[in-house]
Amino acid sequence: MGSFDFITFFFLIAAVVIFLQLRSVLGRRTGNERPPFDPYSPRDVAQGAETGDKGKVVQLPRRESAAEDESRYAAIETFAKAGTPLNGQLRALSDADPSFDPGEFLNGAKMAYEMIVMAFADGDRKTLKGLLSREVYEGFEAAITEREARGEVVKSTFVGIEKADIVHAELKDNEENITVRIISQLISATYEKSGKLIDGDADSVAEVNDLWTFARDLRSRDPNWKLIATESEN
């Protein structure tokens, strides 16, 4: 029993000595310690920027370089010669919206043109509503309703777009407006309720010349353009 008490006492003394040594090396908590660094904390990121600590980075606003500006302007010259009014209009639009790409816009406008022409012929109001401004949709919807009331049916085949060019561009407040001249080929025939042909030709291709204006709000998160005006040049 005595030997057991001596061994226990020996290890107790050893533990106290080790504890005192560790405390002298590691220090003691006082309640005023700096919290551990959190890489996802805005506070720590800001402090890191002030102290120059590695791994703590503050992102600065990105500014386009002159080379990037020239690259955008060079792309515009593919669609409008330098020095022309249209070139100036497109440059102004590109300055307000650096993401604007005339080539991508024209591709999208041609796709929208075909979708709108065919949706109107088919009476597809759902598709039209997503592609037209409220005012233009109301005009298209009224024409479809009148056609349906008369019992008329339109049969159309979209052959293709022969040519599409940007003819005007402007920034109105925060809205981008671009007018496109589109020359397309279409087979279209309208039949009355009895099946009699009353307009168009089911066997021939007609050339259609349109001026369509598309718009997009720069403040909106929606990247899509909508048709806001139509005019026929036929």
C-alpha cells in the first residue's frame, strides 16, 4: 500500500512539472486573444489587405484597357464602317454595354424573327408573349383573334433569311434600341373557313422586307431583347 502511494505521488509531481513547463512555452489564455483567421470572413479579408498578410486578397474593380476598347470597336467595324453615323451609334452602345456584340445580336435577331413570324402564323400566343413588348404583343394578339373569329387559317413555310443588317442603334435612357433590316423568303397562304385561298400563294416563295426594332433594358437582369416595333418595306 505504501509503495502504491509513493508511485502515485511521484506521477502527480511529474504531471505538475510538465504542466508548468507547457504553460511557460504556450502561454496562458487571458480572454483577449485574437480569434483564428477565417478566410471567408469579410473582416479578416479587409484586415489582411491592411497588413499585407498572404492569402488575404481584396478584389479591386476591373477597368477595361484601351486594347479591349479597340477590340470592341474593331468588331463593330465589321458591321459599320469607321466614321459612319451607324459606327458612332454602335460605339456609344458598346461603351454603355461592353458585353454588346453586334454579331451575336444579329444571330439572335434572325432566330427571333423566324420564331415570331411562325408563331404569328400558328397563333402561338405563348411564344409571342415572351418575344414581344407589351404594345407589339397586343397588336399581334388582336390580329390573331380577328383571324380566328373569321375562321381563317394561315399555312406558312419559312424558307430562310437572305440578308439582315443593323441600320440604326441608340441608347434611350437605360434602354438599348437597335433597328434591323431583314430580307426573308416565305411561303404563306391564308384560307377561309371553307378552305378557299384568300391571300398569298401556297406554291411560290415571296420575298419579305421588314424593319424590326429590338430593345433591351440595361438595368434588367434579363439579357434577352424584345421586339418593340415593326415596319414593312414591301
